[in-house]
Amino acid sequence: MADQEDEDLKMALRMSMQNTPPEPKRSKQREAAAAAPLASPEDCRRLQRELMAAAAEKRMKEAKDSSPTSNSSASLPKIVKSGEITSKERVLDLKNAPSSSNLSVPLPKVAKSREFAPKEANLGIEEANQLFSMMFGSEVSKDILAQWSNQGIRFSSDSETSMGLVQHEGGPCGVLAAIQAFVLKHLLFFPDELGKVAPNAPQTLGSKNFPKKRYVATSNFASPTEDAKSRALVKSMGEILFSCGSNKRAVIATLTTIGHDIEGSEDSHKDEVLAKALEGLSIESGSDMQKVIRVDAYTSQATALQKLEEALPVFRSRMGAMLFLISALLSRGLDYVQADRDDPTPSLVTAPFGHASQEIVNLLLCGQAVPNVFDGRMDLGGGMCLKGISTSVEVGFLTLLESLNFCKVGQHLKCPKWPIWVVGSESHYTVLFALDTSVQDENELEERESHIRKAFDAQDKSGGGGFISVEGFQQVIRDTNIRLPREKLDHLCGSGFIVWSEFWQVILDLDKSLGGLKDSTGLMGKKVFDLYHFNGIAKSDLNGGQVSSSGGDTPLQRPRLTKLRVSVPPRWTPEEFMADVAVSSASGGNESSGKETEAAKPEPPQHAPLVDCIRTRWARAVCNWIGDPPSIV
């Protein structure tokens, strides 16, 4: 019977490709024909065509009912709706991110086995091979794999740098620096929101606003408790993963090798239990990745944060940095990651030193794995373009390469919502941040100068000669609300025309209350503030009399936190006076704007590669610090 149906189907398909389609089914006529003798060969052929068409329709209907939907969402993971907790929760085929979803995902059950056997929530072998190839390429060295397999996401044990993530291996610094930037955002600017994450409680990850324009965070970096730091880390990882998933979902990658061993353990022993469970575990291929990594997708932020909080010991383990990168890539979707890139051929972890590529850093900062740091797209013609940052970001990015004219960082990354930047050098990523949100405000006196110059140029009829008539000058004064004393006004107008250079000198000497630029602090348009630089890689610290725990003279190996005093002169300051910029002494704890601080004796400016990075954000900035220069390598 099946053979007959196959023959009927083949015949029907051949006939369907002819110019004249077969006649449609006619149920009643067919029944009548079956009850009566066939009148002619033509009736026999018509009945045969109807039978074949019916068989073909039946086969196509069965195939349609048994096969997955053939569209762009066919490869999306299966997501269990909230409340539909089944005994076999699983996530399938994570190559593509969902285009839309309003589902919620329950907290998955932690695997009870330590075996390396595949679980139902594992990646498929095809996806695992693609993921491994995207990350490391086809000829990755064991040294690079070791770097990425031995870096956890852990806070420093040193009291002065306890809010920072410590790095012991080269390579994953791009991942750690991006997470660090978001951790600082939550610790510094949202300390009151680091409460316990309640199940199913509404969460507001992502962009937030202050009721007031300016906010100054505390400079007591040792004040956050361990619980507060852990919750800041959970919120940061959740925010990054949901950003990668277009704020619709997050995929969390953990390990199948852990389960009941840590569920009942005390917090102080979980790290030891995990370290023992991970003995001998290595990921050197897509097959290894498929066997040991468990992935679960979430659309509920509250449920995802709860899972991240439970999985913190896993992310603190030596596999933590790699697991988080995998989570970010899968949250975005592997095909979407490849589409973000200008050239999807090279591995995301770059050879020969295993550094995170710019695509990885951009993915964690803005949710898209684009390779460039400029704003928007750059059209090259012929249907080709280079992809950059398409939207504003929470935390930004600066790079030494811009000071060397190798690239141009756009305003999206250069001016983020919060004064926190990942800083890139040729071989390392660190973090720069401020406690005062006003450091990104435009210079008030520079804005005033622009307004006055625009009004003056509007009256300049000399074709750019820099002078105007007395009548035009009267209009400038009215437009800019400048109240000149009579003697100064007569002096300027005595020659019958007003030259910009002379007028500008009068404005510099005129008090702000009269519409000029002279202020009571004596800063004369200089912007003075503090920045902090954090380098998470553990190095010897020669400052502050640090000694080893054994009591010797050997310096401690710890991350570096450096405070910089930054003075940005106004753009009209002549170059020859740049070295004489007054840098006020650090005073007053949190007050870093310098607006109410009297100018002190000038200190000689100091230079380091970090200063070149800072000058890409604040042109002509002058920096000072105490002790060794801040290191960005």
C-alpha cells in the first residue's frame, strides 16, 4: 500500500509540474463514479488523476504536521512557559537569537550528575563546533585555552581594591574589564538597589535616570559588603546578557559537571567543592564543549538573576570568564554574531596571545559584536559598509589607538551615560571612572564663549576679518546680555569699529555676573576633577609601603587603583601656558568638580600612556597622580 502511495505521489508531482494542473478533487462525483461502470477511457484517466492528487495531498499534509515550521524562527531554542515546569526542561539549537518573545522561563533544575555525559540542556554538536570555532579558530594553542580555562570572575581580596575583579591570566581581560565597568556602575551609582533578588520580582536592568542632574558617589571603595558586591556582579552580568539578547532573553551557560555537590554546601566550602569537581576538566574542542556545558534560556529577568545568583560559585571558578563569554555569544545568537562582524572569518579570541577582540568588548558593552568603535556605519560603496556602534551605551570605551590615529572612537562610546570607560591598549583592557557625573558636562564658559562668538560673527561684514561696526557691536551686546561698564564700552568703540581680539580680552576680564567669563575661583574656565584608574591584573605594588604577608620587603601582588587629578583648560588657553595650568590640591572627599576650590600652586604635569587616552575624551587635559604612573598594560 505504501509503495502504491509513493507511486501515486510521484505521478501527482510530475503532473503538477505540467502547464495544465490536475483537476481538483470532487468527492461526490468520485463516489458516483465508483458506484457506476466507467463510461470511457477518459473517465478512467480522470479518476486516476483524482486518486493521485488525493494521495499527494495526504502525504504533504502528514509531512507538514510532522516537520518543524520552516521559517526564520525554526532554529530558536525551546523555551518553557512560566508555570509549565516539565520533567525534561531543555534548550535546543542556540544558533540564532529570538526576534521576539514574551515568554518567561522557570528556574532550571541543576543537574544531579558529575558525569561528563551530554544532558538534555547541552548544546547540539553542530552548535558546539560552530561556537568553539568562532571563539578560538581551528588551530588554537594550548596556552590560549589554558588562559581562558583558568580565569574566574572574582573580587580582589585586597581592601583598597576590593570592589575590583582580579585577573591572574592574560587573555580574558576584555571580558573582565567590561563586567567591571558595569559592576562599578551599580556599586557607585545604585548602592541602594543591591538588595536581595526576590523570585518573580519586577527587575529594571539597563538604562536608569536620576531625579537630579548631578550625583557624586562615595570614594570609600572598601565600604560595600560582600553581599552587595555579589549582587552588583549578578545585576551586571544579567544586564550584559539581556543587552546581548536585545533585552528579550538571556542565555546562561554553566557546567554539567556540578550539581548536588554544591547545593548543600556552605558558601565558604562551595569554591573548594567546585575546584575538586573541575579537576581534570578541559575544553579543547567543540566536542568537549558539547559534553560539559549546560545552557538555559530565560526571558524573565527576575528568574535569570536568581539563576545567576545561584551560579555565582561556577562563575567564580576557573571556568568563569569562558562561561560568561559563551553566555553572551549564545544570548546574542551565533548567526547574529557573525552577521554583526565585518569579517566573520577570524576567531573572536585573537592569536597569538589570546586577547579578546574588539568584537567581544563591543558585544559586552553595547549588545552587538561589531568590530569598529565609530558611530553608525561607514559606507564604502558597492553595497559594502563597515559596522560601528549604533546606539548610546551605559558605560563607554576609550583606546590608546585613537591617540596614535589608528581609529576614531565615536560619541556613543566616548560619552556614555555613566562616567565609566573600558580603556584599551595594544595588549590589555583596564577601567577608568569618575565618582562625579558632572565630569561629562560641557564646559560652561566654553559654551558661553561659543554663544558670544556666534553673535559677533553674525555682525561681521568683513568676510571673516574679525571686526564689526559700532552698530553691530550694540546688537551683539543686546543678544548676549553683556553689561559693559561705560569706560570699557567707550574704549572699545573709540576707533569706530570693534576687533574681536580686543573685545575677547575685555570679556575675559569681565565678571560672570556682568556677562563675562571671569569667575571668583580664579580657574577662568578650567575644569578640574578626579578620575580613578583600575588595572585588574595582579602586579607588584611599590606604593604605600605594601609588604608581603610574610613580613618581608617583597611587594604585594595585587590590582592597581590610581587616583588622577585632571585639569582641562578652556580651548582658548594658549599652548605656551598649558604647563602653568593650576591644579588644585585634592580636598573634600567626594567633591571632585573643583568648582568651589581655590586655585593652588601649579604642579608639573605628569605623563603616561593613560593620559593620551584621557586626552581623546578631554582634549589638552593635564594629569597628576601620586606614586607610580598608572599602567594600561
